[in-house]
Amino acid sequence: MAKPLTTNPQHAAFLAIIQGIPEGWVMSYGMIARAAGLPRHSRHVGVALKHLPEGVKVPWWRVVNGEGRISARGFDGSDERQRLLLEEEGVVFSDTGKIDLKRFGWMG
């Protein structure tokens, strides 16, 4: 039997959805919350990603905010890393740093 992603059932649902986002696609925090049947819980998606259990691997870089932008996380360089990972997968950013969610948004 596979080890659960986390003991928190909400977080497990979010992480399972994130694991299913294919290469070259993104989902917003809100899209993930709705797909998990938990509308209005988009902030909880961010919490689930922030507290990933050690050893759990999910494509966190495929999660963006509702505007199609990378959410700022501080000075650790992960924002730029996220953009590079997405660009490597073929995701295109506008001149203003925005991803077209109609084109690259995964609906699962």
C-alpha cells in the first residue's frame, strides 16, 4: 500500500491533484481547491505546499496564483526557479510575467 502524502486529508487531496498536473500545464491555487471539492480554500493549498512532508515530491512549480502569476515567496530564489522550470516545460510568460490560464491552465 502506498504511503499517504500527509495525514491531513485536505492537504492530501490538494497534493494528489498537484501530482496530476501534466508537464507544460499549470493550475491556480483556487482551481486546485475547487477540484478537491473545497472552494474558497485556495490559501490552504499554499499551506499544504509550504508544509510538504519530507520526501514527498510533487510538481509544486506548476501552481500559480489566480492571475496566472508566480506568487512571491521571499528572497530564497524559488520564484525565479519556478519560472525557469515552467519555461523548460514550454509554459510561456507575457512581458508582464503572466501565464495565460486559458491556454496553459489544466482543468484536470
